[in-house]
Amino acid sequence: MSGHAVNGVLPLDGSSRKVGGRVVKPRSSTPRTVTSRALAVLGTFTTEHARQTLTEISAGSGIPLSTAHRLVAELVAWEGLSRGADGRYEIGQRIWHLGALAAVSRELRETALPFMQDLSSTTGENVHIAVLEGKTALFVDRISGRRAVPVVSRPGARLPLHTTGVGKVLLAYADPTLQRDCLTNLTRITPHTIIDPRRLLKQLAEVRTRGYATTSEEMTLGASSIAAPIRDKDGRVIAALGLVTSSHRRELIRLAPAVQLAAQSITRTAHPSV
């Protein structure tokens, strides 16, 4: 009866099965070496499973619970994983720092840094840069301003696309399929988060028309943001530069030219022919 669910379990092939939308490996496919087991644990973390319980990690990796417990504890000690207050695990800062050494991330950060510093110095605000990672905005770097409000956009953090200025920029220029997927799952973070798909679609169209996106207390109460696209040599949006300020400090739109100029300067520096 291949291909038919039995007791809620859908066979995938001879070595795995799908339970509740998640691929579960049988114990017979358990990695044999310590290195392969550690990699199997890390391999269970995806955009859809960014935060997991120990049981979920064990099921996804095919590693017995007791062994998974030991490996996860070692990875937490090494800062390859971090454990939240709710007991769930997520990728830690050490993995992020290793990823930042990749050529694309390193070059983007090195090119953007002088312009981020200038923008932050001029405005006194937090300035950050993010790229698209699955259905989230992955923050690559951040400069803290002298008058900056508290923010959650630390390097390595992944935040929803619809709640952040950089996220809205990335979503506005994203593949239509990704846009549709995101619009069907708009989670409310604050009372001001936009969860109406039609309203968000209108905002994304405005982003493409005027060249920048804004938020007002949609991710963090008391904070507003503005962001502009960074493009590659073919004109495709590959990242977004954002600035976060207090919702009560100044009129946000007045900062748009400075943010756009910095983003355009990053693009031109990385690709002089653009």
C-alpha cells in the first residue's frame, strides 16, 4: 500500500516517513559518527523549523533522544545552538558568525559598513542591513546610534518580513509565490502589526513606486523604521538597508532621502556600472 497514510503516517520512501508535516527518519538511518550526528542535529533546523524541542530534533535527525540530548547540550555549550526560556532550541551565534564569513555576506557587510556608519552618525539612530532568508529577514549587521531606541534586529536574528521596514522592502521585490505564501500567514506581533493582506499588498506596491518602506510600531512598540533596497549589477534587490527611530522623535519620511542615498551608494560601490 505504498503512498497511503497508515495511522496518520505518510511513507516518503524506504528510509523516512512524514508525521504531522515533518519528515521523520527511522532509527536505522541514524548517523554513525559523532560528526555526522552533530551535523544531522544542525540539519533539522530549517526556515519552517527554526525553533525546536529536543523531541523534534531527535525525530528529525533519526538520533535517539538520549544521544540527541547530549549532542544538543554540547552544541549549546559551544554556542552552536541556543536554548530559549520555553525550552526550544534555535541556531546560535557561533553558527551565525561562521556563516558571516561566507564570501557574499562578508562582501556585503564590508561594502555597506562605511555607509551604515555615516548614516548612523548623521542621524544618531540604529542602522541595519538584512537579506531574504526563506520567509524571514536575516539581519547581517547593525550599527547602534547614540540616541537609538532598543531594537531586536541583532546580527543573525530572523524577523518576519511584514513587520519590519527591511522585510517589507525584501517582500515587495520577492518572487510572487513567496509573497502569496507570506500573505496567507501574517502574524500579529504588536497591536499595530498589519495582518490584512490587502492593506499589506497596497503597501508593497507603494514600496516599489516610491523606493522605500516604512513601519510604525509594527515590530516593537515605540519604534518606527524606514528602509530602502540594495541591488545587484542586474538591478535585482539583494538586500535592504534600514533605520530605526523612536516613534515620537521625528517625522519618519524626512529620513527617506538619507536612507535611499546610503542604499544607492552601497549598490554603486559594490557595482560601479550600476
